[in-house]
Amino acid sequence: MENYENLSKMTLDELKGKYDALSGNTVPGLSFYREEIARRESSEQSTEMHRMTKSMKNMTAAILVMTVVNVFAVIVQFWH
């Protein structure tokens, strides 16, 4: 068994290799499937949050442009 320090220093590929090497000697229990379901749901939520954040960024930029145009239009109206 790896101690925490050695485990934290392993690369993702090293961890996957260890997992694959040990997987033939174990039997998955319910927690294995529950954790995989939770991981996938979390990944989906993360992807959705990223999409929503990108949308909010785009909307904020559009509102900024419209506000600048509006301010410019008001200034032009007062000068005429």
C-alpha cells in the first residue's frame, strides 16, 4: 500500500496503471458503482456549469456593448 505522500506524487497515468494492475484481483462492490455514478454526475454538472459560465460571460459582454452604445446615444442626443 502506498503512503499518502507517494500516492499524491504519482501521475494520473501511474495511478491508472496501478488501478489496472490491481483490478484483476478484486471484486467490485456496490460502492464502486455508486462512486462511478457520482463521478459521472459530477462531471456532467461541471460541464454544464462551464457552459453556463461561458453563456453568462457572453451575455455580460453583450450588455456592456449595449450600455456603451446607449451612453453614446444619450450623449449625442444632448449635444444636438
